[in-house]
Amino acid sequence: MTTQGIPSPGDGLRLHLNENTGGCSDRVLAAVHALTATDLATYPDYRRVVGACAAHFGVDQDWVLLTNGLDEGIFVTSVACFARAHDASLEAIVPVPAFDPYLTSATAVGARIVRVPPGPDFAFPLEGVLSTITPKTRLVFLNTPNNPTGQTISREALRQIIEAASHATVVIDEAYVEFADGSFLDELPRYRNVVVGRTFSKAYGLAGMRIGCLIAHPETLEPIRTSTPVLNINIVAAAALQAAVSDAAFLPRYAAQVTASRQRLYDASRRFGIECWPSAANFVLVRVGERAPEVVAALAAQGVHVRDRSKDAYSPGCIRITAGVVAHTDAAISALEAAVASGVVTVRGGDK
Ligand SMILES: *Cc1c(COP(=O)(O)O)cnc(C)c1O
């Protein structure tokens, strides 16, 4: 079952959308409860929340555009790059396997999509991306750590692409950067063609609130800002975001759970003879073989929902498992072990 294209499995442990499996900060709940009837009757004023968000990222306020989830940020960036151009030959470059909204958003606004496949073991295709950059390139989507592979793109590779695509907009989607080392934000002032995307859906546990942001030089942001509905963030999400960024203890606690969970998934995969790839994000991609949809169904029957990535030509035989609270990961590992025992998983016999 899906709602608006997103899998909606029903009850059970949700390890299929990389949500924070422990929920959001208590400070967020308190801030939401504190809203009054008058607050909800009022059009939002974003000055304070933008200020808090800018301070959080260490940039000036005019470098920040709040969006209704980073999904909206991806969409409005696509609009700014293509919609007014009225030229169906302009291109968006998407290294694959990729987060679907890059493809759907760029397609919706009339871009030609240029897919760049990964190297062995999902290595980032630097040469492939560089060789597809042409005068037709308007937008390049880079995602580090990548969803669904968990792999990162090196600083040097990012710089080379940004420089080679200086006539285009380069989006660096850092949706999972809180689980990895180092954001590109510290280099952002050097580039006018780069937009960094962040979300509060994953590490901060605010997926239901729909809040993300774009960060870029004000001139870079201007055409995107004018393509964005002016009151796109509701007042509840704005209050939630302010509270979330005020809770400095929340993130390190959750990141430690994620690190431990990733390690458990690697160890279990090795034990079961399943291939998996080291991840810098809050999920691990594992290859369960040709019967991946049956594996997903077998896990769901045990109340554990994981993401079937096997229909994507660039991640054949793979499922993606969210690595959140350790107890949740352990439940997923037990379910996977039962699936392995039932013979539905293709195993390779022995340790890697
Ligand atoms: C989850 C995700 C996002 C954004 O999610 P929102 O909930 O819309 O903020 C963006 N990019 C990637 C790669 C993601 O996985």
C-alpha cells in the first residue's frame, strides 16, 4: 500500500523511511503543547525561527530558506532552474541510485534527466558526473551521505564538480550529514552555484512536521526564494524547529544509537552471509538476493518494515534497513535471521 507514492505499511516497526525511531526531543513536544488558540489562528512570522535556524548553522539569516521538508526545497530548486527556461533540452544530472524526488521534481518541471550509474560497490562516479556536465546542464544533485547506499562523496570530488558546473546549480543534499563527518557548509561562502539542503526529518525526528531548509548565498537563493510559496511552513512546524535546535544534547545521544545499530547490522550481515555496504547514514543497504520482495514481506509479517530497493535497476536484490534505536535494530536482525533460516534470502556461505 502507498499514500501519494510513499510506502505505508501500517502497524509495526517502521524501518523503511529512515525516520528517527526514537521520536523527537521532549522540548519539541513541550513547544507544540504550548501553542495557543490565537497562535493557530495567526499567519506565521518566520523571523525568530529563521534566526534560530541560521544561528544553528552558523550563517546569516538571508542565507536560509525554510522549506516544507527538504522535498519542497528540491522541488522549488528544480522550478527555479527549469520552469522559466521553457527549453526541454536542459538537463539535470542525477548520480544513481538516488532519492526519487530528484527525478520526479526535475521531470515535473521539464528537465531532461541524465543518470550517472555508480562504480563497483556503489563508488561515487566522479568521472561519470564530470563527463556529463555540458552547457545544457542546469542542475546537479549530489547526495552525501547517499540515500540509499550510505556512501559519502569526498570534498575533493564535490569541489571538482562544483567548479566544472559553475554555470549550473549544484545541490548538496545533506539529509543524513548529522550521522557522518563534516558538512560542506564551511566551504559554502566560496561558491555562488551551490545550495546545501538540510532536513529536520531524519536526525531530529521531525518527519511528520515537514521542515527542512536550503542554505546558500543570498543571490543564489533569490530565484529559489521567489519560486517558493511565501507561507510554506506552518506555525506548529516553526515552533517545533525552534525547540529542536535549542536541544543540544538530543543529537549526540541519537547519533550514538545509530552508530551502534549500523555496526550490529554489519556484524549480522557477515554472520548470515549477506552482502552489505558501510554506511555514513542512519540506514544500511543489504543485498538479500533475487527474492528481495519476499524478504520484505517475510519481515513485514514479523512486524518489521524495511524498504524494498530491489526494483531500482541500480540496487538490484537490495533492501534498506533504518538503523535507529539499538533495540529496534535488534528486532530487525532477529526478523532477518528468521528469513535467512526460511531460505528466502540468498546467502553466500561463510564470512566475507
Ligand atoms: C529524507 C530525505 C530528504 C528530505 O526529507 P524531508 O522529509 O522532505 O525533509 C531529502 N533528501 C534525502 C536524500 C532524503 O533521504
